[in-house]
Amino acid sequence: MNLKKEIIRICENVGAVIEENEDLSDIIEDSLMYVSLIVELEDEFGIEIPTEYLNIDSIGTIDSLVLIVNRLIDINKDIQCL
């Protein structure tokens, strides 16, 4: 699975057209679109986005979002191994 491609697909599913290195805050049109994106990411990857990332300005670019999601997936795997 290419995580970045999956995240871009999810962004497009909620109506956000992703351009390389563009800030998500410039792409996400409103808070409803952002909440939809967060819910889709959580459902798709079985993660919970921490509160500090619920503000779109705290995420930055698509590459930053990929890093965040990847870390959360790794944390979930570590917890499941316990």
C-alpha cells in the first residue's frame, strides 16, 4: 500500500484536490470537509487523530499528513502487539 496515494484518494473522496506541497488549509474548503477527511482517515486506517491535529493549520502539507498518519498506524501496531 502506498500511504500517500491512499491519503490523496481519501482527500479527493471528500472533495479536496491535492497539489504537491500545497497547504491543506488552502485546499480544504470548510470545516465540514476537514471533519469528513479526519473521519475517513480514522475509518480507513483504524486510527484516532489526536486533538492537537484537529486544527487544520497544525497539519500543513499532504506530506506532513502522511507522516502523521504513518506514525499513528505504527503506534496502533505497537499497542496491538502488547
